[in-house]
Amino acid sequence: MSNLHQPGEVLLQVQGLETAYGESQVLFGIDFSIRAGETATLLGRNGMGKTTTIRSLLGLTRARAGSVHFRGERIDNMATDRIARMGIALVPEGRQIFPNLTVKENLVAFAANRRGASEPWTLDRVYALFPRLAERAGNMGNQLSGGEQQMLAIGRALMTNPHLMILDEATEGLAPLIREEIWKCLGLLKQAGQTILVIDKYVERLIQIAEHHTIIERGRVAWQGSSAALDADHALWHRYLGV
């Protein structure tokens, strides 16, 4: 299995995904795909199944039916750590950085070159992307602001040099200036060819950086399409996104 992908090659394929918590079914046949080099989104109101979809992709919540293929290999029955080693990195909702490690320790603890990149993400490259992290390199994780923690969570994901980076609630709870910094960062990553899946509520900004969108409503795919199609139909926003 090659570490290199042609632009446009299907990297992640989700088909008929069904997931339940006990007797309560949450996902009812989710289908979407992400191509190499693409930025894609999962959209929908809170509680509609976006995070459960991500958890199912990563093996954190076991799917009841359907399949997930990543880099041509079926992963829905794999252990979470093996999925991560295949090159999926998560920037989780709530950041979940290690509070008792320094910024530098949080970053180097995850260093790997899972994509086999010729110019991999290193500590210096992450510090160049987020100079604030360089300034706070010796600070403990619990001494950072929310925005700094989100930068650290993104930097930590990049240090694994993933094939696919997933951001769950990318800018949730961040001040406007910090939000803009995160959007700028995602734009730079996109230009560098990083494949990204984003969950966020700021549709206007997502339209600017993503090629493809999937809207989830009560555990089902309600709509899929391009940024141009989503931008042209604001009725969709009101119907499914509450904006």
C-alpha cells in the first residue's frame, strides 16, 4: 500500500454506516467519501450524528452495519490505535490535550511520519505555523488559553503527518480573532495538499475552504454537494443548519 496518493483518488469511503448506543440507533446508513487533497465537511445541528460518525470512523464507537474503507483497506473492524497508525489524526471536540505535559512534550509525544512525506511536519514547522506555541513551549497544557489549546491540538495532529486530518468542532468556543487564525491555518494546510474533514457551524467560512459538504439530519444524509451548490441554496442552511 503506497503512502503517496494521486490528487482526486478516493482516500476515505463510508458506505451504509449504522451505529447505535445500546438500543438507541444514532446513524442510519451514512454514505460519503473524501478524495486525496480535498477539504470536506460534515454539517448539521447539534445532536444529529456528526460526532458519532467521526467516532465510528475511528473505531471509538463500533459500527453496527456498513463499511469504512481508508487507503483501500477496510477499517471499521480495526482497533482505534491501528486506525490512527494508518494515518488518520483527530483534533477532537474539547481539544483533550495532556494538561500535565508541556506544549513541546504534547507535540513530540506524537511525532511520526505516517504519510512518508519528504518534508514532514516537525516541531519547527508547527512553531512557524503557530508562533504562539513556540512562545509557550515550556508551559503546561493546563496553562494555555482555549485558543492556544486548539492550536496545540492541531499541531499535535500535524506532528503525526497524517493522510487525513479530522477536526471536530474546529472553532467551537473560540474568540473571533483566534477563529480567524484557525481558518487561515486550514487554508494553508489545504494549499499544502493536506486532506481534511471539518465539523463546524460557520458555513460561510467552510464554503470558502471546502470542496464538498455532507449535511446530516437525525442520523441520515440529508444533502450532499459542492460549495457552489450550498452557497446558492440558503434555504438548506435554514432547514438543516439553523442559520
